[in-house]
Amino acid sequence: MPSPSEPGHSGRTGRPPAASVPRRGPHIAEGFIAAVLEVVDSIPPGHVMTYGDVAATLGSRGARVVGQVMARYGSDAPWWRVIRAGGHPPIDHEDSALVHYRDEGTPIVLTDAGYRVATAARWRP
């Protein structure tokens, strides 16, 4: 093993530098995944919840974890009904979400940057 003054020393005995350790995504409990998808399935057509709303409904503060669940497991759920806190649809899905919003009569507001879902569409179970 290299000494602390030699190149390649990590500064922590016996451990490689942090950059060389592969990162894995966080483990998400199956029960949480099922609960998120159940909440999303319960959102009525024409209404939306934010990622934070879904998390709060489950007694969690994990809006980002809800986003990860939707990204990994939400393709068969009405994913367009879960929006960002500012009222915008999921990133890179704006065009396909807009089709769903129009089909369901979800109120939208046109903006200089495109559109956002109107606050009136927010739903709380």
C-alpha cells in the first residue's frame, strides 16, 4: 500500500479514493414503491399532485424518492398526474404530458417558457 506521501494514497487506510468507488442508487422499499403507485393511481383524471404531495400523503418528506419511484416504476401509472412543485410536468415529458392534460381537461396556464398546470387542478386525497 502506498504511504500517505505517495501518489495513489486515498488518505484513508485500506480504502480506494471515493471517485473509484461505484455508486449505486438508493434502495427503495417495495412497500413504499407500491404505496406511491397506489396514490398516483388514485388521482382523478383532470387533477394532479406534486411529488411532495404524494410523499406527504404517505407521511414522508421524500419528494425526490417519489420522483425516483415514478422514473423507475411509474410507466404504467398515470405519471402525468404527478408534477413538479412549480406546476410543471416531469422534465423531458412536457409534450406527451400535454396530450394527456388536454384529453382529461386538466386546466393549464400558458407561460413564456411553455405551460404549467393550473393550481386549481391540485388534488388532495
